Amino acid sequence: MHYLKKLRTNILFQLLIIFGLVLLFGDCFPLQFKKGAYALSLSIKELLVFSLPLIIFSYLTACLFSLKTGALKFIMFILIGVVLSNAVSILSAYGVKMAGLLNFSLQKAAIVTPTVVLKPLWQFGLPLWIKNDWALFVGLGVGAFLAVFPHPKIENGLKKLKGKVDYFLNKIFIPILPIFILGFILKLSHEGQLQPILKNYAHMFGIILTALTLYILVMYGLAVRFKASAWRQCLRNVFPSAVAGFSTMSSAATMPVTLYAAEKNTHGNKMVEAIIPATVNIHLLGDSIGVPIMVMVVMAAFGHPPMDFSTYLLFTGYFLMTKFAIAAIPGATIILMVPVLEAHFGFTAEMSALITSIYILFDPVITAANVTGNGAFAILFTNLLSKKPARPQQAFID
């Protein structure tokens, strides 16, 4: 009974149920219900967009001033390493496109213009009180200032603000996320686009999974200088954290397992005790490769021209900055990226709903890649500072 109760409250399970019901019985829903559900989804989106600058600011400042506990030089090394690692993995996703591996997905993703359009039952708008870009830059500035010049009163105030934002996300937004998705899924179904999308995106998922697997294998290979026995032992040690990440869809919840594996893979090097907690929510390998591929395929699906490299560099810059504002909730990466995609890359509400749904359905794999990537980053970073390759010990699996 406890397992069934836990399953019923699982976001991924709820989304799968919604997709299944709409696929099987989408035509049976009354038109007014579809219009109302779509209007409700748009209303929730409007409230989220209105709140987003506060979410970005609070998480970004909390992330940066929490890093002050160690030596400033060590913190700067970690931050530079995270930014470089994230940048390389994001650019690798563009390399997948340039290699022609996405051609089939881009061709199959094309969506026929609907002959019928679902209109919302109501619509309202909230004013843009501050741009997300400004919230991002102000959060970076305040967080960096407090990391260098601590101020207990300001920090306590920001911690309280983050607590309220945590409550909003975890107790209000996440429980209604299936309702948020439902209206947009009903719209896609009503306009005859849902089934082609699900059928045509299987290839994209395969490409993302393959790209992530190869990238992670290379990272661990580099960490042990491609010595077969050490390479194999590293992968054995990190396998349980990958499974935990897949099942929990939370890098933070998996952190103890990731930390244990990283300690074994570095022969007990204590630096990983600082690296893993500091990077668990900002070094996101699965997101860095998965999200750009999803963005490119969804853009193609809605008839947008492919990104040229200069546009992709702009996307990379925004993506790198939003990683420092990620909340520890399902789908947080794409929730924070959606306003950026809409403001700078021509995404519509339907495109945003589609990429959010696709991301959450693939979230277990992305989280598994995030935690294994964190483990590899910890090894590479300790190798760099200690100037010697990793010597993994046996841990979970002999």
C-alpha cells in the first residue's frame, strides 16, 4: 500500500498517465473541458513566469554565498572547472548535430500546421516586473559579493526568501505540474499533433542516450588515462549512483551514494567531500547534452530554422548562467530555461509545454547522467590538483 501511495504521487507516473489518457481518449473530452484545461495551463504559466525572477535570484545567491566555507582559491577553481566542463558538454551537443547524427530526428520532427486550433476559455496577463536576465545578473553580483564579504543579516534574509521559494516550488507548483502539462497536451491532441510527436521523437531519445553514454565513458577513461582495469572499476563503483539517480530523479537525494563512489574512485581523497556537495546542482552533464538536442529538435518540429553557431553560443551563455540557479525539483532545468527560450529563441507556449513534457519523461536518464558526470568531474578535478591519476578501490560491486 505504501508503494502504491508513493507511486500515485510520483510526477513521472502522473505524466505517463496523462499522456496515456489523452492518447487513448483525447477525442472523447468535451470541447469546453479542453478549452478550460488549456486556459488553466496558460494561467499557471503566467504565474510561474511572474515568479521566475525571484526564483532565479534566490537560488543563485544561495548557491554562490554557500560556497564561502572553503578557501576562496579552491572555490574559484571549482567554479571555473564547472563552467568549463558544462561549456564543453553543451558544445558537444552541437557537435552531435554537426556530425549529422540528428538529421533523422530533425526531419521526422516536422509538425503539420493544424487545421483546427484550440482557443483558451479565458486568458489573462501579468506585468513583467523585472526581466529574468536582470534577476540573473543581480543574483550573480549579490551572491559573489556575499561569498567574499559575508553579512549574516543579509544572508539570513536571503535564506528565508529561499525557504519561501522552496515552499512555493515543492508544495504548490510541483503538485500541480501535471495540471500545467494537461492543458497543453490536450491542445496538441485536439490539433492532431500529439501522436506524430511521440512517434517521431524516439530517435531523438536514442541519440541523447548514446551521446551521454559515450561522453561519460570518455570522462572516466580520461580520469584513469584509459587503463582498462581502473576504467572498469570506476564504472562499477559509480553504477549504483546512476541507478539511484534514475530511480529518484534527484541529484541531491543521490549525493551520499555519489560521494561514496567518488571517494572510492579517488582512493579516499578527501577533496571530493567538498567537490561533490558544491557541484551537485550546478554541474549537470545530462542536462548539458540532453536539453540542447531537445531544443534543436523541437525548433525543427515547429518550422524554425536551425541554430547557426553564433546563435548556439548565445544559447550556451544563457544555459551556463541558469545552471547556477537550478532548484532541486523535477524538471527544474527546463522550467528555468523556458523563459529564456521564449524571450530569445522564438519558443511559443506550445513549444515550451512540449519540451517540458519531453524533458520530464526523460528526466530519469538525464539525472542518472548528471550524477555519473558529477563523479567523473570529481575524479578529474582531484587528478588535476594532486597531479596524479585516479586509483579506484573496490566499493559497491566487486
